[in-house]
Amino acid sequence: MSADESPARDPRTTLFYARSVHAVARDLVGCVLRRGQTAGRIVETESYHESEPACHAFVGETERTRPLLGPPGVAYVYRSYGIHALLNAVAEPDGVGAAVLIRALEPLEGVEIMRARRALERPEQLCSGPGKLTQALGIGLELNRTMLTGGPIEILPGPGCERPRVVAGRRIGITKAVELEWRFCDARSAHVSRPWPPAMRAGRRRRTQ
């Protein structure tokens, strides 16, 4: 069995998520997120770990943060600023507070449904942000703590055999730990929440720990 065929590289398995949150965040780029009749290719993610203050688990275990401690592969859905539901995939082994925020999708299926929910026409704007994509796919707080491995929200291997060229940079929309380069994007995608500088779109890679 090749590395690409191993359970640790298949988002339909718990083993995929029971790894470094940064590896999971990078490998989710190019996968397909499906909810009902709607689906999109993940083009942008961010990783969060309990060791840094931008992560909800940094404060320790509370009723709100308990899903972040596992099991890996569970959905952590919370409301941001009292408005938007944001979808995260819990990562790392049980007991470690970490998750990957799904920041942007390229719409693939159910585009007309997404347009109706978002009251927008341009495909590039339908899912180009974490709150936009949950609205477009109909993901709400009732899906918090559901499994992403066969639950009502599914994450599937990406279409085709060519992997996206992933670039890493600083996370956006936060005020703490802003220096960490834990944002991962498909360098060629026009559907990301914030465009990359031209030099990075051309293919420059950055390493993460």
C-alpha cells in the first residue's frame, strides 16, 4: 500500500485526523467537503493548537472547548461574533486541544442552492470565507460534535490525482499569535478568502513545524 492509499492520508478515517494539526491542515487542502446536496473543494485552512492563545483550547477544558480535546475527526462548530457558524475539524490524538478551521471552498455541487442561500451570483464569492461557506452549505451549530468520518458533514478525498500546490502564511482575522504561519492555501485558487502576494501564488513554499 502506498502512502497515498494509507488510512493516515484518507480523510474518511479517524487516523487522518489523529496527527499533527498542521499536517492535517495542509492535507485537507484539495479534499472535498460535502453537506447534503452541496459540496466544495477545500482551498484554504488554518491550524490552531492549545499551546497558543488564538486557540479556544488555550484556556483549558470548558463546556465549549470540550470537543477540541477529541476524538479526532469530530466537527467543532461554534458561532463567531454572534453571527456566523464556523466549521473546524478536530485533530491530534485524544486529549490534545487542536483543530483545523475550514476557511474557504471552491464550489463543486449544488451551486444554485449556495447562490440562493447566500443571495449572490459569483462562484468566487459563495464560499470565500469560513462564515460564507457554512451559510452556503447549510452548516449550523446543531452539527457541533458530529463525526466528519461518515456523519452529516463529510470530508472526502479530492477529485483527480494532482495535488494542489499549498502555500503557508500568517493566519488572518485574529489578534493573538499573529506571527504563526499556520494558514494553508491552494496557491492557484481564486476562491480563497484573501489573495496571496504574487510571489507566493507563483509557487513559493514555506515550512511549518
